[in-house]
Amino acid sequence: MLVNIEIIRAEMRREDEKSYIGTTVFRAEGEKSIYEVTFMSKNGKDWDYSLHFTEQSGDEEELLRMDELLEKDDDVYDKLLDAALDAFPA
């Protein structure tokens, strides 16, 4: 599934010596809501994520569809993670 994603903002920071936490705020073409995905890693390699609405609660079905897209579409997931990683201060 080809979905256009607009990155609104992204950030990444270190929580301690090895763990990272970052966020990417985005909008998907055709969706009403703005989403925020939070990425967490204990080693900077293996990532978990949490998806939620950014500005206000929205349609739960819409959120579930977006979560499914992140689970199934590596390109979309990687684009969002890369945006956060690119925001990490050098």
C-alpha cells in the first residue's frame, strides 16, 4: 500500500547511556487525524513503538488502521523512525 506521509516534526534523545526515546508527528494522506508515534529502544537497534493521536482523540478505527499500516508497511515505519533518528543531535 503506497501512502504519502507528511512529517510535521521529529525528535530523538538519549534516556541514559544506551536507551533512546524519540517521536515523530505526522499526517497520512487521506486521514483526518494527526498522529504521533513514539519510538523506544534499549540499545539503539531494536525498536518498539506506541501510536496515538497528537492533537485530540479521533476515530478508533482510523487509529487501528494506521497501526496496522505501521505493522505491515516497512517503508512507512522506516520513514517515521528515520525522521526521529535524523533529528538526534550529533
